[in-house]
Amino acid sequence: MGCVQDKNQQQVLVYENSMGEHFSTVSGKDIQNIQVVVMGVTQENEQRIFAYDALTQKFKALLVPQGMTIWNYSCLVHLSNREIFITGGLSSSASEISSQAYIYDSINNRAIRLPNMICPRYTHISIFHKGKLYAIGGRDYGDDDDSAIRSQCERFNFFIHKWEKISKLNIPRCTGFSFIYKDSLYVCGGLTGKMHRSRAIERYDESNDRWVLLDFKLSRGLECGSLFSAAHFLPPTQAKDKFIIVGGNTEEGSQDTMYIYSMSDKTVLGGPSMNQKRVLQKAIAYSNKVHIFGGSETDGVEVYDQSANNWKEDKLQTFSLFVSPQDIDLFSYSQPPVTIPDEIPLSSKINQSHVQQQNQSNITQGVQNGVIQYNINVEKVNEEDENSNGKILSSNDLKKSNLKGEDKKFHIETELSPIAKSLIKEDLIVEKSYLFGTDIDPFILEIDFLNAKIEKKSVPLQIRLFQYQSAVAVKEKNLILLMGGVHDGMNKTVNYTYTLDVEKFVGKRTENMIVGAYAFATLAIYPYVYAIGGKQSTDLSQSNSTYPVILNSTQRFNLETMKWEKLPNLNVKRVSAMVTNFSNKIYVFGGFKGDMEQVRPNEIEVYNQHSPAKDSKGQPIWEVISVKFPIGLEGAPLLKVNLLNQERPDIILFGGRTSSGEIKYISKLSLEIDQTQSEKQTENEEEEEQNDEEPQLSLKLDKLNQMIQSRCLHKVIQPYKNFVLVLGGQFEPYVECVDISKNYTSAALSQVPHIDLMAKTLSSFIKKLKDHTLKQCSFTYF
């Protein structure tokens, strides 16, 4: 066995088997294998090998070569289209861990035994890089703890025909991932301890023989999935520096997710989900298609087609002729080293430049006959191109912009003249809004109302998104505060706090919340952001109850000190409550009191900084006032609307949920303070503190109109003076426009083309989300 150079100066590895036969393969080239080899031992203790051909989409059985022992949970690394490195594994009885290593020729059905590894291991990470075969981490005997999961690493040096130790990982891990980027070896993910999957990414510094932790991590701890170069999923102009992880296992269980990571931008973006949740699945990628099977209760094959940007399941092609779905999870499959492209191919650069030149000559803009002209045909915005790579563009828009399939992306934009912008800006109230995805579907949707632009952005890996996280825009600092939330599975509440600089689009983690929560009410009164009530998921290890805990805690984040401050508790526990500030006081009403009670409280509580009522620490307390809220209501978004330049804006409630279910009413909440009582209040703060009598508040709730759909936990925004957009809150991905000037009349389409375009585009986007209701997504605006 040895390593020589061919005429093209590429490394050629030459092997000799026990019969004296030689075979060789070229290393260092991208491997475009079209066959995945699967091997393992069944529950009946039968050694099996079979292969799946991606071109024919057929399974076939292979013979076990003489002299080769097959194990479960081995690592199989493609060296070429026929040769496969095999290392380690576990016996079918789980009583023996292998240190064996082979080179297997799947075409000629023969094998060569290599020297044993230094450490026996299984479920490890293996990759071939720079003429060396690496065995990284894995498992030893024992349970899911640090002692059983290995950090030891070694590599087989073909020049000296010997395994050699290299530096240990910083984090022990098994069932993780590996890839090559800019000629360096990386590992990420994997199981690192009992019920813990790592988010950390490590790079091997070969010159100094050490593993280096990167300054960013995966968005979720994940193991037993499939990692690919983005070149199989995205056009060449978009695949640079990106890798993709599909399926796998998290603390919340098996996943059907697809995550697109950028090494250069340090971001993540969710992609289309598989049809099945899968763990320990088998996969093969070639050209612009990816095939996946196993890892679920079904035995069909899922195929990702880049041109359609979706997964299609073929239940006719199955592996169950050879092994059962239960057996295949134990089997190992062959994978080539994954190399992340760090350059755009020259041919793609030339094509991209040509497209940009064509685009510049096809822009229509300006105002003609008093009508704003767009380069998107509003009437056709709902027509989705099957080849649009999952991004929403109208067929008319594609025709005008001359975009080819590989250059399409989720980006709706209208080109407006300065005159058109000035006409819009007169009525503009909100310039930009942001819709945030979740941990299972990470994205940030930026909606630019001034420029009629909607763009789906990747999430900076300095922040993490969760279900029912709260987002609050802070205009004074041009940032968004992201707080709390709960993991997928609703079993782990978080107290993390992040800031997102919307100009630089950079995230930063800051001080944790004092009490972790989700679905709490928020209110921004600079320099504070208040977090009121909410829920905590139940820790089943400490409680038999499956109901979440409803909170009465309140806290606020100080944007000047960047610290959380604890406030006195509410008198009534509540989640999904409504909150507003009125006459320099904070009012909280509605919400849900608890799953057991099924009660929506009608008590109204007020927080007054200058109240004489204090707790033992001298802080003002929350006081229940005598006025009651007319109905039990939760999850109703609240807007302050000022249509006629009143002294005080109207407080408008949209929908929500009552004891009868979700409602569609649009109601006006009128709050008034008894002037005779108000006049008795002194302007002097010291005298005010001595005044025990609180002015009498009167409250009235009037129904103005109704939305087309009943909704709860939806999002509302007033981008322009006369119009409100209503998003989500029910299962149909339908966006409504509410015309304020016509007594809050709701219609499917507005008479204003600008609003019409945004509403239709948002509806199309929401339709593609995992959570069509948007209930678990956070939303804010500037």
C-alpha cells in the first residue's frame, strides 16, 4: 500500500488485498457518487449489504466480501465511486465495540483489512482529508454521559500505513457532522451528554494539532441528521460558503427540518421541510438532487428537487425488501467528504453580471395619471412559479426582470420614483416591520412599507429564535429586543435576551431575564421595556402536571444600563394579556388565568410609578381597580390609532379569544378619568404621594366592525394613515386590510395598490411557513 502522484499531480492511493490484487483511486477530487451503500446486522443477526442507485432509484442486494466483518453504527466514507473506508462499529448484541478498519470495493465486492484503530469506537465522525482518514469522537461503553462519549481523535496516515493520535476535541461528541471548508476540517453538532446535543463548531488546526472552537454556533443542538454542501440545494451564486443540515434529533425529538448555514455571514435560514421526521436516515446527494430514506416509520424515499425547492416522497421505491425500518436505523451508510464551496464558479459570475445588466434596463417607475407604477403586476402577484426556488415572485415580475431559475430569491420589490415615495410618505406611519420565525423555522422577514419591499433574511447566529418569543422595536436605539420564548416541544422555557441592530443586522446576547417566560405582554416606554405575566413550561421530571405554569411576575429591561429590573408581582396570574399606557400609568387587562380554571380574568390592574401604595422594598405595587373589563378576552392585539389628530389616540382591539372561542370583532376601548377627581390631584410629586385617593376611571368597549376571519394571537400593523394590516391568527394564511377611514371596514383587498401588493405577497409567504397561524412567531415594527 502506498501513495504516489499521477500525471496530473493528484494523489493516488494504491492498495493490495490478500489475493495480491491491486486497485487504486484518486483522492482530493470531488466525489460525484450516484450510489449509497448501506450495511449492518439485523435483529436476527444476519449481516447485510445493499445499495441504492440514485439515477435508477432502485435498491439492490450486495454480497458480504469474504473476510470482512460487518458491524452496526460504523462509519463509511466514500473515497471514490467504488472504494469505501469502514471504521469501528458495535456488535448486534451491543456487547463489543470494534476497532477494525477496512477498504471496501463495492463494484468488485472485495475488501482489504487495514490496521486496527487505536481506540475502539462507534457512532463516531469520520472524514477523508489531505490523504488521511480521520476518526473523531464517538462512543465507548457506558450510558449517555461524558465518560462514554469520546473526545479522542486519530487518523490513518497512508504514507506510513499507521494510525496516529491527534489532539482531543474540546467537546466530546458522537453522531455529529463533519465538513471541509477553505481546506480545513470542521466538526459540529452531535450528542455530548445525557439529553444534550451540541451547538458548538470546532475547526482542526493541523499545523498546531489543536481543535479551535468558533465564535458562533449552530442554531440548535442536533445529532443523527444529514449534512450537505449547499451546492446540491441552491444555485451556484447562492451556495458559496453554505452548508445544509436536514432532519436529525434534538432535545425535543426527531425533526423534519432543513437549516441553511452560512460560514461567512454567520447566519441560519430555514428551508422546506421533509414529509417525514427522520433520525439516522440514509442520504445521497448528486448534482442538484438529494435522496433520503430510513429514519422514520415509513420505507419510502424522499427526493429534494432544487428546481422545485421541495421534497417529494416516492413510496414505491422501498428498502423493506432487504431490511425492516427498525433494522435500518442501526445500519451505516457511505458518505463522501462534504466540501463547502468558498468561491462562485466563473460561469455563474458571468451569467449573474448579464442578468444584472438586463434587470437595469427593465425597471419601470414613476407616477403616470396619478397612479403609482410598479415593476410588479399587482393582479398577478399570487401566481407562483413552480421553479421559483420557493421564493414568491409573480410570473409577470419574472418576465420583466429576465431572472433565470438559479437567480430567483424571496425578494419582492417595487421601484418608486422620488415623487411616488413622497406621496406615500405623507401617509406613512410605520416604515419597516419585522416578522421573526422560530427555532424550527428560522427567518427574519423585513417588510419595508416605504419602498414596497419584502425580503426574507437569514438569522444572525449571535441570536436564537424560539416559539412565542417577544420582540419589541426600540426606535431610540434603532434596535429590536428579543426576549424569552420556549423550545420546540413546549417543554423548556428560556430566559435569553438579545438585541438586533437592524441597520447592521448584527445580533448580541445581553443579560438574561430574571424570570424566563413566553407569551407575556410587553410595553415599551423608553428607557424601559416591560415584560408582564406569561407562561413557563412544566418540568415533567419534577411535576406530574402537563399544564404550563401561568405567571404573575413582572420585570422590565433598562435600555440605558442593559439590565433587567424586578418589579412587584401582579395580583392576578395571566398570559396573553393586553397592556397599554394611559395618563402616565400602565394598565393590564384580559389574558388567560390557567388551563385548569379555563378562566379569562376581567380584573384590570394598574401600575403607577408615583403611587403611594408600596411593597416592603418601597416599590409601587400593581393595584386592582374597581372597574372591570366587560368580557373575558385573551390574545387580542391592540393598536393606538389617531385618525383625526385627537388629543389622545383611540385604543383599538382586534379579535382575540373568549370562552366561546375566537372572535372577529374590532372594538374601541375608551378610557376616561373623572375630571372632578383629577382636578383634586396636585402637580407636586410629594403631595401626590400623600394623596391616597386614586382618580376614578371609566371604561367602555364599543364594537366598531368585524374582520372577515376570527383570529387570536395574530399580528396587526398600521403602516399608512388609513389602513391596518391583519396577519395570521387562524389556519388560513390570509392577510386582511382594514380601512380605518370607512369605520374599520375589513376587505380582502384594499383599493390602494401599495397595500394590495403587500397583503397578497404576505399571504403567499405565510402559506409556506410551518406555522401558518403566526401564533408562535414574534412581530414588531418601527
